[in-house]
Amino acid sequence: MFLDAPKVPEIHRLLESGRPAAVNKLANAQISLTVSLFLALSHHLLSRAGNVEMARAIAGLNLSGVERGIRCLELDGPQLSAEPFGAPSFDLYRIGSKADLLSDEWSLFYDRFRRSAANGRTSGMFRGVGGVLGEMGDNVVWHAFEAEDRPCPALAGFHVTPSFAAFCVVDWGQGFLRSLRRSAKWAGLSTDGDALDAVVNRQATSRPDEEVGGGFKQLFNSLLDFNGVVILRSGSCAYRLENHGDIRQVTVRESSSTIGSSVTVVIALHGSPLEKELVIA
Amino acid sequence: MLKICITGLLPANPRLNGATVGEAHAEQVRAAIAAAPLAGGGIAVLDFGGVESASASYLKRLLSLFFDAKTPPVPVLVNVEAADLVEDLEDYLSNKGRVLVVAHEVRNELRLSRLLGRMDGAAAETFQELAKLKEATALQLYERHRERTTNQTAWNNRLVQLVNLGVARRRREGRFWIYQPTVTTN
């Protein structure tokens, strides 16, 4: 089972082994949206690096959503949706440049998430969560990219079922720690855990002209209305913040260092909010 | 008067999210300001009609264009109607310690609807007084309320603060600065 975002370092280790046979351990695995996006990004980077065998091994797994992710990353040009105003259960969007975020397709994408998650319910809460997906995607170009002319590949995706809604943004960028260290205020941070703590608890931002970051505050505030969980992963650390009414439970998990970062948000209508197997209808 | 429709900026969206879109919109507003003569008391009217919400990162990029500038135009917002948008603006401005004028148009003239954001007690009191009088000098305010401050300088500082916040403007007449609210109050 490779459902949780914190499983990503484990998968990263398999890929780092450089042996296609190791990748086969993932054959027939149940994977979540986050893992699916991570594998698609891994395929993309391995292909670009000329590691055709490993890339082929990932594609050959035929895991849910991975092929869509691979195609999405290979696409050159506008990411037109067949149903721009639809409400699909699963959808993806590549974030490789500012242009991707300035395209109408981007706002249509996160509006499709809002529509799918709301499932006919009219509520400002879902509007808020759709907006948060927009903010998290926006963070990629400001924080994951080392500079505007030094982008990194990233994917945003969502998965909605009648009982839960999840979205995720995975990037292969510089991670929270390096991003924050660009600001004099946060230059002293030394670990990935410190960086995540600064973002979650002290509204840290890498933008030199800004005192505090607002994106994650918006994310957590939106989640207050929901039975939800946020998983932030960067470098060697994963933060899991679970919301139960007024009580927020934080779990920190250390692992081996993994490139890039991810933000996963799961909202459950009933029961515990958990990442679920990505099943595409 | 320079009027900019926010929903006319590209990419157009009733729900405005992200610094990237904010930056793109700020660029278009900057270009419109540069192309327009600064008439109407140096005011730029930002028409939020049709906008449902705006995230803090969007507002930061759009409004810093005005807040960081030391010169006009002063932004005045019209058609701020959606409840979410009002809340977004209030949150952003309160955190920033800034205030924005929201106005409505009456026969092609702007009239004050309300202020969004937070002003400290002394500034709020001075603005109320100025709104009541339509225009005033620091000396006039001091003479009307001698019990409140020990000298005229305090009123002068308060009035300058209102100008810096964009809720008042001033013109020189002889030795005096005459202050008035950025837009008419009734």
C-alpha cells in the first residue's frame, strides 16, 4: 500500500536505486493521488535525464493516474480540458511556468475542483477550498522555482468521491528550507523540520518584501470548516495536521531526504480524513 | 477620473487568487495609470463589480502598487459588494494596518460609502471630524477641540497621517494646508 504522502520518500529510495526491478515492487500497488503525481514527475525527470529504462519501468506499472500525469507533463502548450466547466472526479494540471498560472485553464481547473467537491451543495466553504488549491499552485512559481528562469516541473491534481475530496500539488523544486533561506529573516533555519514549523506556526515566507506569508494561513483557516487533514512534505520531513472541530492535531515524521515538496489536503464528509486509493472511473 | 474594472484585467476571474495573477493585474493597472492624465484629484477608481473574492496574496501584489508608492494616484474602490470580498479586503488591510476608501457614484461624482481596514483611534476621530467639516486646517481642528491636544502640531500630524493612509488629501492656500476627505462624504 502506498497511500500516504509520507510514503513518498520510500518510493524515492526505490527510484534512486537505479534498478528497474526495484520499481516493480510497486506493481499492483494501491496508490494515492499524491503518490501518483510523484511517480509521474519522477518519470518526467528520469526521461529528461536519459534514464529511459527507469522511466519505462514506471510507465509500465500502469498505476492509476500516473499515465495521465506523464501525458500532462509532456504536453507542450495550453492544457485544454475536454469539459472545462465539468465536475470530474479526477483531474490534473501542469505547473511549469507563470504562463501556466496566467492561463484561463488554470482557474477553470481549480474551479472544477470546487464544483466536484461541492457536489451540488452551495457553500462558501467549497469556494474557499477551491481558492486554496489556486493558492497552493501559485506557491510553486514563487517558492519551488529557484528563480523565474530556473523553473521546476510540478503537478496539481484532485480526486473526489462522494465521501471525500482531496487535492495535491507536488513539485520537484528547491523545497521549503532552501526557499525560506533566501529571506534574511529565515536564513538561520537549518533543517527541513524547522522550515515546515516556520511555515505552519510562524507564517514564514521567503518573499523579501513581505513580513508574513498568507497562503498557508488561508489553507488552515479554510480547513477549520471541514473535517480535514493537510500533509506538507519537504526534504526529509512531513507535517500532518488533522482538524477535528476546534482541535488540531500535528504529527511530524522524519524520513530520508526527498527532492521537492508536496501539499496534500483531504476533506472527509464522515470519519477520519485519510488519503485514499486513487480509483479513476 | 481614471477608472479601472478589475474584471476587465487579464486573466479575468471573479475569484482572484495568487500572487502571479495579482502581479499580472498590477502591471496592467500600472500601464493604465501611466497612460492616463492624473485628473480627478489624483484618484484611481478600482471597480470591483463582479469580483466575488480575492486572496491575500492577490491583494498584496495588486495594492502594493499604491501602498508602496509615495505619489498619487490614491486608490478608491467601488462596487465592493460580495460578502467574501469584503471579508478578504478587511482581513488583508487590517493585517497590513492600511485603510481603503470604498465609494459609490452619484451623478458622476464619488461619495464615501465606508472605509475598509483599521485606523487607530486618533486617526479615526480626526477623519470623522474632517468628514463632518468637509474641509479643515490643523489650526481649525485645534481651535474646535482645545481640550483634546496641547498644541496644533498634534492635529497636523493626525491630518498628515490621513493623507498618508489615502483617506484625505490636501492643498496649500497661503501658509496653510487645507485638508479634505479623499472623496465627498455625503
